[in-house]
Amino acid sequence: MAKAAFDTPRIPDFPEIPVVVEGAMGHSRPFAAAPEHQEALGFPGRLVEDWHDRAIARMGELLGRSRGLRVFLDSCVKCGACTDKCHYFLGTGDPKNMPVARQDLLRKVYRRHFTLAGKLFPKLVGAADLTEEVLEDWYRYFHQCSQCRRCSVFCPYGIDTAEVSMAGREILASVGLGQKYSNEIIGKVHKIGNNLGLPQPALADTLEGLGEDVEEETGVPVRFPLDEEGAEVLLVTPSADFFAEPHVDGLIGYAKVFHQAGIRWTLSTRASEAANFGLFIGSYENMRKVALRVREAALELGVKRLVFGECGHAWRVAYSFLDTLAGPFDFLDPRYPVPQHVVEVTHDLIRRGALTLDRSANDERRVTFHDSCNVARASRMGDVPGGQFTLPRDVLRAVCNHFFDMAPDTIGEGTFCCGGGGGLLTDDLVELRVKGALPRMQAFREVVERHRVTHIAAICAICKSQFAKVLPYYGFEMDQILSVHQLVGDAIVLGRND
Ligand code: SF4
Ligand code: SF4
């Protein structure tokens, strides 16, 4: 591995609040979107001349659309409860990565233009003009927020910094300053159907090859169907599941579950991507366009159920917004929730005894579970509160004998972000990603030392990619991250149900 141009933080023995270093991450700036990436999403190609007025006008539109945004900008009392809750602050020490400071980047301009006190006495109320310097701070620091919502859990008013950074990014893109990584990917989804730009023939080939590999290994013809009309289930899964490790082992696990349960399922070329990066850039229009593919695919294939694979923010969009964005889904079978998470499907099958599992198949693994932010704090699973925490753990305990949770304040509702969510999973932000992973690495090392844990399991494509990248920076191996359904797939006894 090439030597990094930054120092990986030392993992402390206990969680530590860092020394504050002004401007520690002021140099962190993701590549800006090229004109073609911007224009494909309906944004100006480059920074427009009247960017100031257009930015203020766009802020006004967003405030008119979202009452929540205005409440978040109005209600902070500067209590400080959120200041040490962000993994990017904990990993970098940059005070602008304190959630309240990140919000203030937008709040000060909001106050200047949308409050009477800010118009009359700006200095008294912390109001400030939108200058080029402020615009640049927005670009840098709204791209140092993974929109994980951890800070909102600790805020007595529930102020959600994720919503503030989404609004900031939306305004930036609307004046011509979008982020390359997210916008290029959204463009590929609009054009081809998935983040990777994988066309139908390549996808069909890949799936056929996977089927052959599994049959060779197990002797059982487990299918990976694509565009099969009349299937019961449409599986919408992150495109990383089609080939990258450890994601693809998760896809093999889903296929084995469907095979063994006798559920006829299919993937779709049109909706060959669960991810919806429209969320990350705060663009309702792009989020809706991406979500509508799922509806079109479900109608086109005549399926009865909609199941989402292991992708954190995709599940957030699906669980929280899909019906608003692309509903109603009244043409699906009303006996099943719309949408359903693949963990819910597997959990239900296990509960009903419909799968034969051999836990000992995973005996060489000692496993912990990383709660992904968008699942933990922005959605739910099953029909009981907290199901998003209990269902994956129930599944893991059913398929492996050695499961150990990380420290209670680092999991569940208070889980730490992997450091790569929210559209930051790009190599031009690798320093931020490595430093932002520090709190999670600290919690992981603790269970490694205490329980000899060997692997982290996750149900988010971004978390899996991020961990594969950052684990080696902290002295671990990149293959210590696993898909939950890889463990399921390895434990399933194919061909037997007893
Ligand atoms: S949403 Fe997450 S990344 Fe953003 S400021 Fe809050 S804790 Fe930090
Ligand atoms: S915890 Fe909430 S109210 Fe307190 S400083 Fe942070 S955002 Fe403001």
C-alpha cells in the first residue's frame, strides 16, 4: 500500500476527547463534479455568476419545503451536548467538525437572510453574510459529515445535522458546486441502472457465473435470476453485491436463503441498484427519480413482494420514504410489508424453522456486529421497536456460535459511523475516512482483545467497503469485514429442511 500523506490516529485504550486543532481538516476538499456530471442531474455545470443570490433563493425554497430544517436552524441553544459525539471531530480534532459548528455554517447565513434580528443586528445574533469563504467552508465541511445522525441522538432538541448538511449540499449543487463522487454515480444510475454503470449483458454474465460457482462448490443449482417475469420477490440490492468482496458472499447468502425457502425471486436490470445517492446530496428530485426505477421494475416484472438487500442508506430511503417517493405499492401482496429487508425475510424463515442451519460451519469465526447508521437511527425492522438492532443479532446468533457485541455506547442507537457514509466513500477523502473510523476501530479493538473477535459483520455496502479500506490502517486485515448473509450462506444446509 502506498504511504498515506497523513498519520493514522493512535487507537486510545479508552474513548478520548481530542485536543482541538483549528483548521485540522481545512484542507479536506472532495473533487468537484464536472459539468457533465452536474448537468445530467439538472444542476448548472459550473459555479454560476450570481451564485450568492441563487444560493439564498435556494435556501428559501428548502426552508419553505421543510419545516424541520427551519426548526433545526432556530432551536439550537448551544448547550454543547453534541460537540464530542461526531466521529469526525473525535478522529480529527477540527472544531468545525463539532455538529453544532457544522450547523452554524448554514445557520449564520440563515439568520442573516431569514430572521429579523439577523437582518437588523447581525453581529448580536451570530448572523453572517454568504461570502466566498463561507461557500468554501460549506463545501469542505458539509463533505465532512456522513449524515449519520449520531449527534441528533444526544441533542436535547433532536436537531439533525444530517438534514442541515443535506440542505447545504443541495444549495451548493444548485449553484454549480456539486461533488464529483456522488453526482457521477447518480448520473450512472439514471442512465444505466446502477452505481457501477454495469450494463445488462455484463450483469447477466456475472450472475450466471455466480450460479456456476455455487453449484460447483455445493453441488446444488442455486439460481441468480435476472429480469424474470412473474417471480414472487424483486430483490433490490447494492451493485457492489454483484462482484466485490465481501459483498458478493452476501448475495450468495440471499440466493441460498431464497433457494432453500422455495421463494421464486429475481433481480432487475432496471433497478440493479439499491443505493440512492440522491439522499446524500439532499436532492428530492434525484432521490425520487432513482426510487421510481424500483416501482417501474416491480410493475414490469409483475412481482408480489419487494425485498432490499444489505445497504444501509438504501434501507433508510426504502423504509422511510419509498411510498412518498414512488408509491403507492398497492399492487403488491398486502400480506407482506412493503418494503421488506432481507434480514427480515431470513429472520422470519429461521423463526419458522424453514431453514436448516449448521452454526459450526462458522466456528472459526468470532463475530461482532456493526450497526449501520441509517438502519440504526433512520429506520426499523420487524414489528417491534428496536427490531433493527435485535433482528440482525438474532440472525447472527442463529448462524454462528461465537457472537460478541462491542461496548454498549458504541452500538445500537449510539452506534459509531464507519467513517465512509453519506457520499464520502471516495479516495479523495481517504484521510477523513481513516480518521473518522477511529471510534469504531477503538470499539472493535476492545472486543478483539477481550473476546478474541476475528470479524465484524455488517448489513451496509458502504460500511463493508469502508472497513475493507480502513482496517489495514489500524493494523487489522481487510478481510475481517463480512456480510451478515455470508455467515448465513455458510451455515445453511442446502437441500435439507428438518
Ligand atoms: S450527522 Fe454524524 S457526521 Fe454529521 S455532524 Fe452529526 S455525528 Fe457528525
Ligand atoms: S446538542 Fe443540540 S442544542 Fe445543544 S449545541 Fe448541539 S445542536 Fe445545539
